[in-house]
Amino acid sequence: MASHIVGYPRMGPKRELKFALESFWDGKSSAEDLEKVSADLRASIWKQMSGAGIKYIPSNTFSYYDQMLDTTAMLGAVPPRYNWTGGEIGFSTYFSMARGNASVPAMEMTKWFDTNYHFIVPELGPDVNFSYASHKAVNEYNEAKSLGVDTVPVLIGPVTYLLLSKPAKGVEKTFPLLSLLDKILPIYKEVIAELKAAGASWIQFDEPTLVLDLESHQLEAFTKAYAELESSLSGLNVLIETYFADVPAAAFKTLTSLSGVSGFGFDLVRGGQTLDLIKGGFPSGKYLFAGVVDGRNIWANDLEASLTVLQALEGIVGKDKLVVSTSCSLLHTAVDLVNEPKLDQEIKSWLAFAAQKVVEVNALAKALAGEKDEVNVATNVMQKAFYSVLLCQRSAQASRKSSPRVTNEAVQKAAAALKGSDHRRATNVSARLDAQQKKLNLPILPTTTIGSFPQTIELRRVRREYKAKKISEEEYIKAIKEEINKVVKLQEELDIDVLVHGEPERNDMVEYFGEQLSGFAFTANGWVQSYGSRCVKPPIIYGDVSRPKPMTVFWSTAAQSMTKRPMKGMLTGPVTILNWSFVRNDQPRFETCYQIALAIKDEVEDLEKAGITVIQIDEAALREGLPLRKAEHAFYLDWAVHSFRITNVGVEDTTQIHTHMCYSNFNDIIHSIINMDADVITIENSRSDEKLLSVFREGVKYGAGIGPGVYDIHSPRIPSTEEIADRINKMLAVLETNILWVNPDCGLKTRKYTEVKPALENMVSAAKLLRTQLASAK
């Protein structure tokens, strides 16, 4: 029985690629240094999977930024502003598209489906001259081959690439992107030809958009694309891989009817209904790549349940056509439990990171290949190996079900009691804003930032030494207060209206809160890539959640004591904590979210009692968690928005509640955002080419305060005062002056002070310029 991995984490077990990228960007190392680190990581990954017995090992899933940007490079679809003149695309052009440069902004970045991973959105139009401009797929295949590993090259499928693109600036928004299919398929044919010549026997096309609600003409594009590629693919085995959700019935029919395709991959963890479609009719003679090992969470696989599913599928497709696989790329999980020597041993026994999931895939394949008279009887060597793994897993599952650390009856009772109310503040937002303005006395177009300030090397050293107990608590508090004071003084010098303390005590916005809540566990090296070199370390929610004591009150009150200006209390909202964690899978997600909401509610009320009059509850990931199928949207948005309202239902009218959202398409959930009933929302806007403003041009009325970001913080580029003023003017064309705030797109922790200071100075200058112009126009 064969085994397959859709994709694998690329950062390395100790974030080796992250540090190599940042060293290269900072000019401290060469392109050759970066390429060597990358080659070493790829070799390690391929050898690991080969050594574990995986038959279908992916290549070309390694990326310096993301696979969509890699595909843009492959197709030579470089926007004109980067002044690319042809030839093989190098690091300069590639990273300019991803991060911008001193002269031009980066391309838009958005979330990869419903994950916390991001991709660079292609900008396309009728005048794009596509050309084969990156040979990365072939180079990586040859690289693996030279190491004695035969791989399956992976490409983003042509239809998914176009469906996830957007019309370039100056191109009509209604431009049919699928009309470019005929222009990009010749490039795909060139790549396929080179892979065949190099000796590839399989090729994998990732077409995850097949799980979305597609219209008939979009489905027809898949049929057209693979019919056109059929002759080029002759002699190759072709796998079309889908993931993240069920494949709808119409898409399943289209997919399984495609010309020249040998096998189909399905997510059978999040796509249980797809299983019914397979049972209802699967094409004879085709391979089924069954994604039964979860690529998105870190809980150990229920091997017995998976084996039962696989045995049923074997009866449908035949033993030689069934391949055991992961549900999606393992990119979305941490790398290896071996790197977690300090993790609680009981909790550790419940988990499987990417390396362990590779073992699970192979164990299932071996068990299925052996005699299966009885799962409980070891009849041969394969079965003995599986039986050993199974015994360990049974013990771990029993431990998890019975562990007293998982269940807190008081928390469950409090969460259950929430269902009888919608938890709205008693006064409408207009009246609240009036009461808040009397107290805060802010100017029109008030300026603020989103929360974090640059995380310097010295600041990281202080946190690291405190965690390692190399400095005392007194020394730590003193150092953090000094950093807060520096950030406060800088904001006062810049004349920002509503201040933040800069979050110097926090390495990560979710990890910080999870460390202080019950029901959470943490890793030392459980890093997951978010975009580029940006990695996060998601907490593990294993049990019921509560707040034993205040989490932020000490630092917020200390910061407020340093200034007479309003100081925001900074919290992460329940939906974002949920969506940016590895969540327990033994109860519905909404129940866990309600528990987190109650914990944050306690913190909000303690901040208010301590005299903090502006409290920001970030819900950066609310849109990210939106299900991929429209039929499931209403239920998710109902409990997600309800969870946010729970956090602040008890505050006074004069306490101003902010929230923040970033890097997603918000237009389709704008009414749910309004329904959150926040007093002020700051929201990403500049990198997405001000897409958000189109909602208001179309007539949506927004009565609360709103701050669409005026510049992109994920680029080192410093915008001018004039550029920011122009953005504000565009906002004033669709939003009332008295509700508009001026702020960056997101937090500033990833930037340097040499970038932050001039950018914020220009932002404040632009706000003052517009205030003067508005005053003179009266």
C-alpha cells in the first residue's frame, strides 16, 4: 500500500530558513548563503520522508515566500512597476513583489483559504506577457534526484492560480481572469515537458479552489484546462489534489471526469461528505489519495478509525489504487515533537507534529498492505509495527479522555449559560461615541497605531533571559517599563493622539494570552510559517479555558501613568485566539470560543476598573475562520460575532472599545463586522489597493469609528506625507469625517525604528494637513 505527503513545513525545525532570509534581506549574507541553507533543508526533508518509507514525496513545495508567488514567477507575471526586463527571475524581483522596495509597494497579501498562512495575490490583465521565467520546479526535482530521491513535483494548478488572482490596477474589476487560461497553459506545457525530460513519473497539481462554491463556467475551466494539457501530460501520472473542505457534488463530477488524470486527492478530515461522494461512484482504474491524517492540527491520528475508513475505500477503488495521504500540506503544523523535550509528557503523548504524521501515514499504509483479518491481532511484521503504534495511541487517547486537566465543570456551566442572550451593549454606538468624545476630547481624524512597536534585539534578549531565569523579575520589569516609556515618549513626540504601550512584554499576541489562561499548553519549537520569514508558535488548547488572574492590567496601568493621553489596553479577541491556536478536537469550536470570550470579558472589566478608557480587542483572524462554503457562513458568523460582543457587553458607555482586523477580504462580511458593535475598528486597507472602500462606495452605511490602514507595515518602504494624505482623501470621499481614524494597516513589531519613525511622522503630518484643509473649507 502506497503513502503520500501533500507538502511539508519549509522553515526547518529551528526556523533556519527564517533566519537565513532575514540575514539576506539585511545584507548580512549572500544569495549563495541563503541558497545553501535552503538546499540543506530540502535535502533533510526529502531524506526524512524517504527514510520513513513514503512513496510519493513532494518537491517544489519549498518556497522563499509562498507557492502562489512562485507560480507568478514561473509564469513571468511580474507587474510593470518592478521593472523586470525578462530572463530568469532572481531574488531582487521576487522579494520586491513580496515585500516592496524603496521605490514601489509590494503586491497584495491575503490569507490562504481559511488558514493563517498568506499568499501574494497575482495582478493580472489582458496585457500581461506571460513567459517561462522560473525553472524552480524542474531544478528542485533534479536536486532531489541527485540525492537519490524520486519526487512528485507539485504545481499550483492553472485554474486555481487564476481564480485566486485579481485584476491589476487600471484593469476593469470585471475583467474575466479565466480568459487568460489560453495564455498561461503554454507555460505549464513547457514546465511539464522539462519535468518529463528530467525523468518525473508523477506530477501533482494543487487545485484547492475545487472545494469552493464555484459557478458552472468556473468548473468548465477545469475541464478545458486539463483537456488542453492532456497531450503534454501523456506518459506522466497526474494527481489533482484538493484540500481544506468537502468537494461539492458538481465539482466532484467535474474533477473525476478530467482528461488525462490518474488520481485524485481529497481531504477526508474536513471533507467527510466527500467520502459519501466517493462511495457513490469513483471512476474505475483511477488512484484515490485518501487524506486521512490531519495536516492542520496536532492531535495524534485515531488510527483505528482511519483504518476503518481506508478499508471501506479499498473495497471501492481496489488495493493497488488506494494511497494513504495527509489531508493537506503539513505546512500548517509544527515540525517535530522531538524538539519538545520540556513539553508535559502526558500532553505530548496526545500529539503528532509533521514528522510524526509522516510516520502515521506510513503506519496506516503498512497496516493496510498486511493481512487484516483482525486489527487486534499481529499477523505479520507490518501488522506488528502497526499494532505497537496502535497500543501507544490507545493508551494516549484513554489518558486524554479521562485527564482531570481537560474538564472544568464551572467553565462549562458558565459557557452553557451564554446561549440565552445576544450580549449587546445597552446604548447604540452613536450615543456611545458622543459620550466617549466628551471624555477623550480627540481631534477630527484622530491618529493611533495598532498595538505593537519594533521588537529590538535587546528587547528579545531581555525576554529570553527572564524566561531562562538569568535575570530577576525586578530586572525584567525595570527593562520592560523602560521600553514602554521609550515608546510612549516617541508617540508623544510624534503627536499621536491615542497611544499604545508597544507590547514589549509579548513575543506573540496569542501566545502571550494563552500562557496566562488555563487549558493551554506551549511548545519551545512548535513554529508554523505565516508568510515569508514570519513564523508563529500556536498555543495548544487541550482543555476548558479560564483566566486565573489579570493578564494585562499591570502593564496597561503602568503605561497610562506615563502620559496624560489616552492609552489603549491591548487584548487579543476570543475568535483570533481560537483561530490562531491548535484547538482541541473533542468539542465544537464555538464552545471553546465562548469559554475564551468569558476569560477576555473578565480582563476587559478589570482594565476598565483600573482606569483604562480605550480598550482594543483584536479580532485579526475573524474573517480567516469563515468556512469555505457559503452555506456554513451564517452559523460561524453568528457565534464568532457573539463571542466578541460577550467580551465587552458590561463596560460603560464612556469606555471606547476598539477592534482590529487584517489581511483578508472583508467586503463579504461587512454586515457582520457592523454587528460586532465595536466603537472603533481599524482594518487593513492599503496593501489590498483600498478594496475595503468599495463597500462604502456601494452604499453600506457605517456609523462607528473606522480606521482603514493608510500604509502597509509589511513592507520596509516609507510612504510620503502626500501619499498618505491622498489615501485619507479617498476615505473621506466615502466616510464621514467624524468617524474616520488615521492609522497604519497593522502592528509595527516586524519593522525597524528607522522605518517606523519617519512613516509615523508622515502619517501624523498627513492627518494634520487634512485637518487644516477641512477647517479652512468650513
